[in-house]
Amino acid sequence: MAKRSHPRRGSMAFSPRKRASRPFGHVKSWPTTDASEVRVQGFAGWKAGMTHILSRDLNPRSPSAGQEVRVPVTVVECPKMRILGVRGYQMTPYGKQAIGEAWADAKQIVEAFSELFKRLPERKEHDAEKHFENLESADLCEVRLIVATQPGNVSGVPTKVPDVMEMGLDGGSISDQLNYAKEKLGEEYSFADTFEEGGLTDIVAVTKGYGWQGVIRRFGGKLQSHKNSKKRRQHGNMGDFGTGYVRKTIRQGGQTGYHQRTEYNKRVLRIASPEDHAITPAGGFLHYGEVNSDYILVKGSVPGPAKRLIRFRDATRGSDKTLHDYEITYVSTASKQGA
């Protein structure tokens, strides 16, 4: 006899399914290690599009060992980011709480983003040394950098306004991290300073938005029978309480897409620049254009449409699988028009 039960169509794991509050992801936690050297744990770049590569499989136990394998990759343009400040956190009975900040020199920040101003604004003097002394004397539990993107270095993104966000620091003691932040304040850092080729990273991004959609597309429900009265793209009823009270578990139409999602253990296959390895396809990437600055190749897909800001973070869960070596033999730059 056929099984009368089936898994629930539509998950409650992603509730509430509402629009993300900002177009780029928010990272809530940063992994910690016992490393002695201080390093930045995150980066951000703009999704350009997808292509494919041919990679030689160097796993001796693979059925395709020694052969060229076609691998889909996502191209993310990652120009250098600028470190604007540092923020210290203290543990309280209510969780971590920011207790102080130290920012780079105002003139240095204004000059870095001078294309945003028709007239350079007058800034009050900010005594960074005094703020660093306050942070060093406080009982800190975590130190994070305040960094900003530099969209002026990217031709495929229409905005010039930088996105400001926090990045975690790992390695050494709290004192070492404060000294590192003091040295790097106002300077730039690249993706290669944070991650390595062939390593794993977590990706935090906002998915492509589809607006208001019906219950079938939003939850993947089953269509009603062709004999059903009036409609087929609807669910059976609104629950056992009647229309006066509807449970939150009842599937209904609403906002679909534009949600923050995190994908774990995505592998970075290449970190390069267009001068060393050309990546822009003939005619440019659809809805993006040309890649003119540093870029990376991520194995597989990445949430969001072209021009979406993608955030990278140290892999928090790791992987039990052995990461075998690979050899990229070909990168497709064929036109994506009509693909």
C-alpha cells in the first residue's frame, strides 16, 4: 500500500520570510582559533556572473583521476577594502556590548573617498590615540575592524557610496589585535591578505528578490486536483481554527526572495587579477560588464543576482572531506549572450 504520509511542504526554518533589512549580509559570529598571528577574518566583493572552467582532477581515488573535469564557478570582483576604524566589545550580563571606537584620521578618510564630495567637508579632530588608550584599559572580549568597500574601483556597479561593515579579527591576544588595528588604520587590505587559494570560506549574501508570490511558488506546495472548485494554485484550508485565527505554520502567499542566506564551506579556486588571468567574457558579463580589478573564482553558485555585494567569512564549520589538489587548465571567456 502507498505511504499516506509525506514531509511537510515548505519549511519553518526560514521564518519570517521577509525582506532583508539591507542589500548585503550581516555576519553575527566570527570563528576563533589558537593562531598566534593576527589576521582579518572577512572580505566583501561584487558578484559579476558565472562561467565554467576545466580542472584536472588530482584525486587518485576519483573515477575521473587525471582527467579534465568541467566545473561551474562564480566570478566575484573583490577590489581592496579600506580599514576605517576599530571597535571594542565587552561582555555584559546581556551579551556583548560595544564600549568604544577609534577611527582613522578624518583627512585620510575624506581623501580616500574624495569622489563622493563636491566640496570636501570640514571634520572635527578625532584623537585616535586617546580612544586606543581607552580601549586598551578596558576589559575587552572581542575586537573588530570597521571597514568600507571602494565601489569607485568597480565599473560594473552603479553606486559610488561605500558600504561600511564590521570584520572580525583572529589570532594573538586582545592587545595584539589592538596593535594590529592601530598599525593598519586607514590602510587597504586585499582578499589575498585574508584567504588562500583552495581554501574554504562561508558566504553571506542576500538572495535574488521575486516580490509577492503565491503559496505554490513560495513554498513549493502541491497543486489541487483538476476537479477542484475555482482554483488549483492554492492550499486546501487555513487550518483547524477557522478564519478567525490562523496558525503561523499555515502556508500563505507573500514576499519571496531577497532573504539573507549563508552558504558554508564554499571553495575559493583562484585569486587573481585581470592582468594576470583575463576573465571578462566576450561582450562582458550580463547585467554587470567588465571585471577591471582583483577577482576570485568560487566553486559553484553564490546567492544573489549580478552586482550584489557578497560577504566572505572564515569557515565556521570546516569540512571532514579531504581537500584534494586541482589544476585549472582552462577558463571559459566565451560570450554569455543567449546562454
